[in-house]
Amino acid sequence: MTEPTNDQIPGHPYWSPAVARLHPYVPGEQPKTTARLIKLNTNESPYPPSPKAQAVLQDPQLPQRLRLYPDPESTELRETIAAQFGLAPAQVFVGNGSDEVLAHAFYSFFQRPEALLFPDITYSFYPVYCELYGIEARTLPLREDFSIAVEDYAIDNAGGVILPNPNAPTGRYLPLAKIEKLLALHPGRVVVIDEAYIDFGGDSAVSLIERYPNLLVVHTLSKSHALAGLRVGYALGQEHLIEGLNRAKNSFNSYPIDGIAQKVATAAIADREWLADNCAKVIATREHTCAQLLELGFEIIPSTANFIFAKPPKISAEALFLALRERNIIVRYFNKPRISEYLRISIGTDEEMTALVEACREVL
């Protein structure tokens, strides 16, 4: 076999052709310092995590445990997650953030001859995983109001379906009745519902798991649990799907969740009262901010997430993005078709959102 020349492969000559062809995911900006900066660009929680989760880090025995490998099955963590949803531990899979969980799902379920279906405006890691694993992607356009039309997914011989609910970056929510229709359209393939933002106003599809063997629901602790720095996510589904994920995980890294992360995540998930209070604060701030931006003339897409997708009046989204940055406020701007006139604004504290609104009023 003739090896390709250096001119044929972009990048370093030591790279394999597969790596050279990749277009990696670009996360939101993480400034080196956040001093005097209002950071509303990566959908992080504006509040610290549960006091019970914080208390775990104060355990004087914690450093002693670092000499030992963690539980490869994350038993206590999976049992705690299962108890919250009325499932069995065998119906729970955990990973280093929901991105790793999604990576295993793409590898385990979607490497097929048929195309994987997902919206044209959605989480931008999906096409990256398709490229990484050689999966054909077929994107289906959102409607003009950025809603998902389930009937568009009535496509024969699809390799599976994945979509966030609420969707990202729009924040729009798809009711459970429509999720059920989607599951019924593809009974022979896995449907992944990525619920990173479900705690901020929607009903989880977890309630459908017992009736639909093709449903996998993915959650993260990065948003509503305020643990983005911990990197823990999980998937819920019937046992055969979880077994598929474990086969992939144990062929790659049998110790994915470190011991500290397991303990902190377990404490956080068990603190349901804190979770409810934290989400209620974010929701109240979101609704108040939406009302203020509407008064300024913004077009707001209805959101059930911890962010707002907003189109400014009078000036372009890019111009407002730059003007806000000059005022030490960072939001997310996507220079992409159909959404280049919108900004995604994460929900911060009441004080931060007041500063945002005042800055927008000043600019406009």
C-alpha cells in the first residue's frame, strides 16, 4: 500500500490521516482570569455546589484514598443515581462528563451503514463525534421558530437519532408526547435524548425508559448541580443499552471516574432539596431577564434551559457581543448560518444579569 505524502495530509507528518482530517470541537472561551469579568458564555452555574458536596472535600481521610484505584463500577454513585429515578443500578452508566458518555454512545450504537439523524442547529459536538467514528450524519432543519418537527424524522433506515432536550443553543423544549412519537418512529435503533438542561423547566424522558428499550437519556452534573469542574455525567436506559456502553468503556478505560469525583457527585445527587432551590433561583432570574430584554426590543426564543437565546434590536448580534466584551461581559456568539443574529446568554446571578441588561440598554 502506498503511504500518502506529507503534502496530502494537513498538519504534522507524524499524524495519522484520520487525525489530520478531524475538525475538533471548540468549547466556549474560558478566560485565564475572571476578575472584574461577568462570564455568561458557557452555561455554568452562577452558584456554588451543594454544601453536602463541598463537605466531602473537607474530609481529612480523602488524601489517603488517592493511593488506591477508585471503584471501577462507581457502585455507590450509580446506586444513588438509580434511587433518584426509581431505576436499578444496572440501568445507570457514568462517565467523565456527559461528553464522554455521549462519545461511548456514538461508538456503541451509531457506527452503522445508515445515517445518524439530528437537528441542523444543535450541540456542535455531535458532528465532531460522527467524524471521529466515521458515522454518516444527516441533519434535519429546525422550523423557522427553531422548534423540532418530529415528523421530519420519519426516515426509513436511519442509524439512530440524537437530540438535546431542551435543545442547544436555542433552549427550546420538546414535550414528552413528541419524544414518544420519535421513539416509535425508530423502534429498531437507539434514540439518545441529551438532557443537559432538563432541570431548568422540562419533564425528563427518564419516565419513558421502562416502555422503550431503544431510549437512552443522558444527564450531566455540570449545569444544575454546579459541578462543571468535576466532570461527571451519566446515562439512563434499559440494561442492554447500559451493557453496550460498559463494553465500550471497559475496552477503553476501566477506571473513568476518579475516587474524589465519585464521592462528591454522590453527595450532590443525594441533595435533592438543594437542587430544587438552585434551579428555582436560576429559573426566576431567567424569566425576569427575559422580561427586561423584551422591553428593550430583543427577540427571545422561549427557553427552558439556564440560558437565553436572544436577537438584539437595532444592531447585529456580533456588534453587541463585541460591545459587551468591551464592558467586561462575555456572552456566546455563533457565527453560523441561521443563528448569526442571536446571542446565547447564560443565566448568572441577579446582580450579573442586571449589569448585562444595563449594558445592553447603554449600547442600544
